[in-house]
Amino acid sequence: MKYDVVIVGGGLLGQFAALELLSRGYRVAIVERDILCSGSCSKSTGIMTRQLVLRADIIFAQRSIDIITKMEKEYGEHFLRRTGFLTLSPISRVTKRLELIYRSVGVEYKLLEPHEIKELWETVIVGDNEIGIYTEGDGMLNTGSLSYRIKKEIERSGGSILERCGETSLIADGKYVVRVISDNDECSLYGDLFILDVGVDTASIFTRSFGRTPEPEQLLFKCQSASVDLGGEYGIPIIYDGKNHLYIAPETKRRAIVGDGPCKIARDQNDIAPDREILIETLDKLPERLAGSERSHIIGITSHVCGTTPDFLPVIGRDSVYENLYIAYGLSSYGTMRSPYLGVEIAKMVNGSKIDPLLKILSPRSSKGLGTCEEIHTPII
Ligand SMILES: Cc1cc2nc3c(=O)[nH]c(=O)nc-3n(C[C@H](O)[C@H](O)[C@H](O)COP(=O)(O)OP(=O)(O)OC[C@H]3O[C@@H](n4cnc5c(N)ncnc54)[C@H](O)[C@@H]3O)c2cc1C
């Protein structure tokens, strides 16, 4: 069977790319090792916030929220729980630069004084020398229900979703990729164009297929979070604690997902076991932000690997050797919030249409810098 576009990897980015290509009339197949959204996508806390460091990332997250909002209207379903996102930071760190970026991008935000924060969320502990930045439209994406809806839409539009394919490799002939081969023969397909985004496995499939590593190199670090019973009822937004580098994302009034803090380089993509010391160190800081939370206890741990690059920017673009291969990796721990927009943009690249000029900074490039995982997945300002 031959397709116009074969997408290897059924994470959110691959799924959004498939939807966009189908709407442009392409015959599309997704080849997925397990089931759609079973990689990092299923582990994600789902936080979507515009409170990020880079102007480009703020825009990617904003556009992704726009895409989700449009889908919610179209399907009459809710995918993004708009809890709001509150960063608590020393006043000195709130720079004019951030305000300029927000104004230029059109992100609505509020600067909240300590007394205003205490009035809104009485259980939140805030210092007199701190300030809150509040973005009301941010929240938590339900990746499972979104992926389920997209799957239905892909099938309705005539796309093929091949799941439980096992390991997959790409086969090239000269300057073109011609087919994918998988453990499951039913997933071995020919195609004219290929998109490769298998999350943290991308570099290993690339190397296995082509005998060279992708540029820039893919670095891996542990991404983990704990589901916590807070020991009482709290009505809070997602809180990012700029002092202790942890986020508290409310699941219910009594439960929250807590994550971040120090981070650790992973040995390889199979190094998914949680690092309890890191989690415990992170959770120890919780009572500094939530009054009464010393009664909290962990009820579950989610751990996986996240992929980045030496310059911490994702890679989205056409491979430097194979002219019909488009590749994406290094979405780091911001992948859920970046994926809807970047999925649509990679589809536009494949189609040869005009793309967002900001994507230029994400083109394949040489590896520079050393790269550490310090502060990499903290939406600091
Ligand atoms: C604990 C945790 C919390 C996180 N929290 C957030 C958050 O709050 N906000 C946020 O924005 N991001 C968050 N992330 C990051 C986010 O989940 C990832 O950045 C994002 O899912 C990466 O998307 P992807 O499409 O590149 O990879 P994936 O989501 O992993 O998708 C890749 C797909 O490819 C498949 N695959 C793998 N190998 C093969 C193969 N050989 N052949 C075919 N298919 C294959 C996988 O099964 C998977 O379905 C979190 C991650 C973790 C682990």
C-alpha cells in the first residue's frame, strides 16, 4: 500500500499533522508502535501555559490554545480545563521584557500583589517581596480525551491509523525515504513523504535507519511528577513556585499533580524509573506554598523520559539529506503545549505552504553547546 504521507509516531504532534494533511486532501497513514498517545503524551500533566521563557514558545503555546479552543467549539467538548496559571516570583525577577512580550503577543495577564493573592486563594502562602503573574486562559489539557477525538476525526476523514506495529525503521533509496518496515508486517508501508516523531525514541530510530545520528543530538532527561492527596480541600489555580521550582496542578479540590524541582539526565530512552529522591526533595517544599499541606501524601508517581537538544529548542524541519523526510524531536517537557501548533505547521511544511517564520529557529542545525538539564522544564520568567 502506498500513501502520500506516512507519519511514524502517534503522539499529539503526529496526530495534529495527520488531521491538517487530511484536510488538505492527502492520503495519510500513522504508524504507531503501541496505541496512539501511549508515549510521553499519556504521561503528561497536560499543563498549557503562556508563562514561558522564549517569545517563540509563548506564541506556540498561545496558538495551540487557539487551536484547542476552536476544536472545543466545533465538537462541543472540553479538552482544556481553564484553571488559570499563577507564577509566584520575587518582584525583582518580573522584568519589563516579559511585559513587552506579553503585550506584543496579546497574552492577557494580571500582576497580583501578595494581598490580592491571599484574597483570591486563601491557602496560598506568598511572601511580601513576591508578585504573582496570573494568566487566566491557561490550564490543563486532557490529552487522553483530545487524542480520542482526533482519532475519530482522522478515521472519519479517511486516514489510516496502524497501531501495535512494534519497532519501525525507515528505508531510503538515494536521497529519498521510500518505505517504513515494522515488526508487524501490516504496518510496513510505502510513501511519498514521511514525518518522523517518535518522541524520545526518535534519535535511536533515525540512527538505526540511516547509520548516522541526527543533528542536533537528542539529549534525554527524567520527567516525573507525583499525584498527591493534599490532606484537605483547596481551590487553587496551577501554581508555579519560582522560588522552589515546583508546580502544583490541581486535579480535584483534594488532589494535585506536583512536579519539577531538580532534574536528572537519563541514561537512555528506557531509563524511565522514577527518581524518588528528586520527588521527595520537591514535595518537601510544598508546605512552603500551601498552608496545611504538611498533611499531604503521595498516591502515585508518573515517570518517563523527556527529550531535548543541546540548545533546548525542539527540532522541526526537513532532514538535511533525505528530501522527503520531515523530522520533529526535542519537545522537552513543553511538548503537550507545543504539539497542536507545531503539528499543524509541520503539515504545512510538507505541503510546501507558507509557515510561521518563527519555525526557522527550530530547523535542523549543528549541535552546539554542552546542554544540561538544569531548569529546563521550569516555566520561569
Ligand atoms: C511526567 C511528565 C509530565 C509532563 N508534563 C507536561 C506538561 O504538563 N505540559 C507539557 O506541555 N508537556 C509535558 N510533558 C512533555 C510531553 O508529554 C512531551 O513533550 C510530548 O508528549 C512529546 O510529544 P512527542 O509527540 O514528541 O512524543 P510522544 O508523546 O512520546 O509520542 C511519540 C509516539 O511515538 C510512538 N513510538 C515510539 N517508538 C516508535 C516506533 N519505533 N515506531 C512507531 N511509533 C513509535 C510512541 O508509542 C508514542 O505514541 C510531560 C512529560 C512527562 C513524562
